[in-house]
Amino acid sequence: MSNTGTIRAWLNGDKLRSRRLREQYPLIGLIVGLIFLYILTGYQSAKQQNRLTDTKKEMLDAKFRYMTISAELTNATRQSQVAERLREQGSSLQENRVPPTKIK
């Protein structure tokens, strides 16, 4: 019988071949598998967090583009802007200076 309590027993493999440790191999395998799944889950969650951050940036950019286009459209469709463009194009249409009245 070998001395399993010494460093030499670990180095030459006697400790790994002992019956008591061999009975624990399934448990050691389970623990190693769970550690692997834990690390994999951490990487997946970091990857998903990065995608979420990128999506938020894209949404913010799209929001600002929308706000810019909306402001430009609002400015371009104002009555004064439309009248000025008509004058620049030489149109004979003129702006009505009389306010509308209600017919009863």
C-alpha cells in the first residue's frame, strides 16, 4: 500500500489512482461541467449586454435623425416658407391677407 498523504504520492499519481478519489470522479466531473456552464453563461450575458448597448446607441441616433428631419419638415411647411418659395419660383399665387370668416 502506498503512502497517499505525501507530495510524492500526488506527483507519481498514486493519489489519483486511490479508490476513494476514483469514487469521487463523477462529482468532480459535475463540478467541472457546472464551472464550464457558469463561465459560458457569463460570456453570453456580456455579449448580450454589448448588443443591447449597441442597439440603444442606434435607437438614440435614429431618434435624433427623426427629430432633425421633423424640425426641417416643420420649418419647410410653414406658411411663410411656402409663400417665399412660391415667390422665388415666380408663381402668381399670393398669400391671403384677409382672415377667414365663419358663415352662419
